Amino acid sequence: MQLPTQLEAKFTELLGRYPVKRSALIPMMLYAQDHFGYLGDEILEEIARRLDLNVLQVTETLAYYSMLRRKPAGRNHLQICTNVSCMLCGGREMYEYVKERLGIENKQTTPDGVFSIEEVECIGACTGAPALQVNYDFFENLTPDKMDTLLAQLRKNQKPQPVPYISGAVHERHAAEVPVISRRFGIPGSCTLDVYLMHEGYQALEKALKQMSPEQVVDEVKKSNLRGRGGAGFPAGMKWSFVPKDSQKPKYIIANADESEPGTCKDRPLMEFDPNQLIEGMVIAGRAVNAHHGYIYVRGEYRYVLDILDAAVAEAYARGYLGKNILGSGFDFALATHTGAGAYECGEESALMESLEGKRGYPRIRPPFPAVVGLYGCPTVINNVETLCSVPAVILRGGEWYASLGTPKNGGTRLFCISGHVNRPGIYELPMGFNLKRMIEDVAGGMHNGKKIKAVIPGGSSCPLLTGEEIDVPMDFDSLAKAGSMLGSGGVVIIDEDTCMVDLARRIMHFYAHESCGWCIPCREGTSWLRLMLDRFHDGGGRAEDIPLVGELAQNMMGRTFCPLGDAAAMPTISIVKKWRHEFEEHLKGKCPYKPAEVLAASR
């Protein structure tokens, strides 16, 4: 098959990025879809030929990823988020409004081929809710008037201006903020190497390469009490120390940028404003464990972020911060980006490695753990973007300095994404252990329209919820664990008194049922049955015996799956049934006693 010149060049580039050809499969399919509009038989056969795969291997992988499609979409594919942060701010209303305006339903295309529409899960624009993507472009803080303007421009084949960066990342600094990893946010040209070098860029790398041994780098990160910012909170230095020193196999550093936890959008600004900070952190991690290869796995929806990263990587190679003999130190490190294609499960580290190897993102059975048997069967360190971005500051200023910013065993700062029913949603860098009540009332400007707090999701949708009476708590891993919840990914979603908690539980379960990979029976069947039960309950068909059954079904998923997705679906559900049981009982009267979320959003 004769490919267009640009696509041929992209395929050639992708094939050169990996030691195993199949790793190029998912990026090749996504870039081919970008060109042709969909993935037809001919291009899939061509991709299979180039990767020495059979077509069945290609199509069964394709079917796993939600962004890949076998049929054409409209010229403007509208992907409207209705997950929790957007739902609370009118995302569901916006979705219904657009369907009515275009006269089509979900995953349908207008007769003229100009528009198609799809209801999607969290797109990483929580602080700009409600939000949508048109193809890869983000449009945030939507209203019906803004939507009408957007549709009119697209119908005329004009190019509307997407948001230049995520809403809420650049703002007047609150006095409580401690800018460490966000200090370059909003500086003109901050994504370029020259600006990065003007603000202490790559000084930590030079120190790590020329003044420190690998063991000293690991020890400094241990001293910092830096814990994984992706959700688990595992000490980063300890994770690095698990990598065997005497392995003859290649070692890999992977940045997990598959940011898909509802309520979370912190990695997006780190990459769009400060990609070199991530690169520097990865090279330092490579130095620490003697790894010479790295990949940044970026969720497929973040295409413009991927482009920023690719430009930054190219600059770093050109100026000697990547490649051979970095800064004359004799240390080599090769780095490339890798795009996902829509799968929440790929945020789990073993599923991410399966996806990076060009397969379905199924979790692996552990042990062995990635530090010993990871990517391509080799020792691998996988850290979240925020974790790796914190490393340069740790090395440059010292682990003890970084640890002093937080609380015991919870060093440093972290980016909190505050969304939902607050006056100033945004992304704020605050010390670990910052009080949640103050975060809401002071930093985020308090509740919208003076409403009372009913509930808070403290760390992304997989966390047990807190009531309005439980929010006087430090925001660190240990304090929230004592409070019966988790710090998770730092996605703080604020829910007011008018919100139906049964509806919220229903929407959360829709997400996990949609994202379950289906490998583990308790998760596959449990999330599906809970989704159906919660739908029926919210629609007025619930029974008294269903209330304890919802909790029982959720409990039966806990600890019975290969990855944490089953637990992630169960924990918020169990907490909602336990703490807001009276709302389930009120639904037994045959209808929801609360106003629909979209009606509330229209009044805000």
C-alpha cells in the first residue's frame, strides 16, 4: 500500500523507536486513523505486514482501545465529557444540548458528515468543566452560547481557537502555595529549552552526573520522603532501590502520563508548561539505576501535549541533554514518547507496559514486579509524571529541604486539582499535609452560591468519599488513610448539598464498568451489575433489599482482582452507601428527590 509521504515518514520514525517492532502498533494505528479518518482493512493489513503480525493480532488489539474506530466519524468529532467533575458543572446538560442541536445520538454522524458526537469519560479538563474535545482540541468552561458559537464556526469550516492551556493552572498565586514544580507555569516560552535553562534548568542533572554517584542519588530521593504522586504513594527512592544493580539486561525508565483518573488533571500542565523538567527527572532516574532508555507514555487524548513533549525531546537531543555522553559525563540516555489510545486501565503500571509492547492493556500477575521484570522482560522503573518532575528539585536543593516542605513521611508539595462546586476551581501547588477544609474555603474561594458541602472526593474518583463534617483533615497519604480515605492522585472534587449521591454513585460506576478490561470476573461482572442496579435505583425502581446488596456486591470485588480497578470501583460505592444510605431510602418512593444535575448547573 502506497502511503502519503507524511504518514510514511511517521511510520518509519515509529519503527525506529523500539527494540521490538510490535510496540509501534498502537501509535501507527492512531496516526493512520488521524490521516484516513478511520481504520479500514487495507491500512490494517499494511500495518500488520510492516510489524510482522497477522491481521487478527492487529484487530484484536484495536478493539481494546476506545479511541480507535473501524468506521468514519464526522469531520469534527465532538467528545463531550460527562464524568464527575463535568457532570457537577453541567456536562450532561451540554451533551444533551449538542445532541438536540445536531439531531444525532451518541456515536452518530450528521448526514453531511460535518459532525459526530460521543459521550466520553474524563478527558483531563476537570478544572475547566464542563469541557469537550473537537478531534484533539480542548474547549473548556462551556455554556450553551459558547457551544452555539463553536458549532457555527465548525460548520463554516473555520478553525476555532482551543484553550491555550488547561483552565485553572495559571492564576494569581495564593499565599499558601509553595511553587516548586509549578513555578514556571505561565512564563512565556516555558516549554522551550532556553527558558528552562534561564530558570535553573538541568542544573540538577549536571549535579547528579558530575558530583553524585548513583547510590547517592537514590539516597537523596529516599531522604526527601517523595512518595509516588500517581495514587499509590509508594516511596520513590525505595522503588528505585529495588532495581537489580548487576542485571545484564537493558533497564528502562517510564513516565506514566496516562492521566485518566476522573477529577485529575495535574500532569497535563506539567507537560504543557514544563516538559524539560520531566525530561530532566527521567534522566536523573536513569542515572540512579543505570538505565539508558526511557519512554513517556502519554494518554491518547493529550495529542497537543505529545507534540510539546516531542519538540522538547528533540531540543534536548540537539543540545546534549539527551543521547550519548550527556554533558560530557559519559552517561547515555535515549528518550522517546509513546501515545496511548484510550484505556483507563493502562494507567496501571503493568497494563501500561503491555500497552507499550503493542498489546491489549491487561494487567500482569505479580510478582515478579517491574523493577525486576518489566518492559520487554527487563528491569523497569515506572513513576508518575509529577513524581519525576519533583526529582530535579530534590537533587538540586537536597532531600532534607524537600522533606521539610511536607509532613513526616510525606515530603514536599503536590499539585491539587480542585474542581466541582467551588468558586475558584484550579490547580494549586500546596505543601503535603495542607488542611482540606482550608483548601476549599480559602484557596478555592469557598462554595459556589454559598451552598453547604455535602461530600468531597479527596484524591480522584476511586477514593472513599468524605462528608462535609470530615474535611478538617491534613491532605497527605497517612492522614487521609486514618480518616478512611486516600490522597490518591490529588483530584479534589467538591460536591454541594443539592447533589444526589445516588446519581453520583451511578455515574462513578458507569465509568468503572466502561473501563474494566474484563479479565477478572469479580470486576467485569461486579461493575456491570452495580451499574444496572444503580441505574434502576436512581430511575425509581429500587427495592429496600437492594441497598445492602449494592454494598455487598462492591465489597465482593475488594481484593479479588489482578489490578486495583475492582477496588477503585468498590471503595467510593461502599462509602456512599454507608454515609448517604438515607438518600437511597428516599429513592424508594419512586423518584429522585433531588434536582437533576443539569438543572442545578443551569442555575449556577
